[in-house]
Amino acid sequence: MINYKIDVLETLKKCGYNQTRLQKEKLLPKQTMTNIKAGKSITLETLNKICIMCKLQPGDIIEVIPTDEEKIKYY
């Protein structure tokens, strides 16, 4: 399972991208921001945008923590 290592919206805010700016400049759709808040998945395109805006690498934002079911199935 992929989890966020950081508070993505808070990190964006620290980099000058508050929710108003993200929506006004159409940088991230409102549904994407809702998904991030809920810890749901985002597309690779969105991950790429966030990495560029915050000058981060994907591994700075997300991590893989296998569930017990995934461990049984894939290990």
C-alpha cells in the first residue's frame, strides 16, 4: 500500500501554493486535493506536478508499506 510520508497540502502551502492559488491557477483539481486529504491515490501526473512545485522526489512524498495480504501474496 502506498502512503504519504508528508502532509502534501501543508508542504505545497510552505512552497507558496495555498489551496486558493492551486484552484485559481488550475494547478490541481479540487477532487485531487480532496483525494490527497483523504489519503487516497493520485495519478503519476499529479505526483510529478507536486514534485516539481515542491522541488522534491517521489520518494520524499510517498512510501510503500505492504499490508499483511500483500506480504502473503507477493513475498
